[in-house]
Amino acid sequence: MGFAYPAGAEVDEAAKVGNPKAMDFPRSHFRDSFDFSFSGVKTAAGRYIAKLGRDDLERQKADICASFQEAVVEVLVDHTVAAGRASGVETVCVGGGVAANSRLRSLLEQRCKEEGMSLFFPPVELCLD
């Protein structure tokens, strides 16, 4: 899509103006496990992108980013909250590069609040891999 590796910040920025429901990318959930894999969503997005011409890709870039990001973030949030609930934690702390993602911050804040869990994110400028 023309982004520099690893592209997380660029995907996040493009997703802000896209429709997260434009594409129905798969979500991985493993029964009775907090494990997750993003190979399915990456493959689905790659195949979708490969079918597009240059003009269509540019027109759909924000929607692709938003839909991809939503699929990944939903899985991360679902599994984080479920693991916290199962282990009885009261506070969730998120670090690393993924902690800079605006959608992850927003959705995890909402879900932790609903679950009565505290949430801590470091300042974005400290969220590095």
C-alpha cells in the first residue's frame, strides 16, 4: 500500500478517515485460549489488495486500513479483557509499539471501563518496540 515498514502509525492515521466496516476481514479466536494469530487477517487483506488496481487501491486505502485495524484491535481487546477477567486483574497495562495505536487505546478504554478494570497506557511518545 506504499507504507514504510512496519507501517503501524501510517495505518492508524489512514484508518482515522476510513470506514472500519467497509471490509469484513476475519477475526481469529481460539476456543478456550487467549492465543491469537493475525496471519488470517493479513492474508485476507493482502489478497483483497492484490485484486485492486492502483486507482481503486488509492480510493479504498483508508477503508482497508480502518477495516484491517478494527479486525486486529477487536481481537486484542477481546482477548485482553477476557484474560483479565479470568485472572481477576484490576488493572490492565499496555506497552510496546502497539500501545501507540489510537483505536486500541479507545476501544480498550471503553471495554475496561465496562468491566470495571483500570487501564494504563504510557504516553504515546514512549510506546516503542
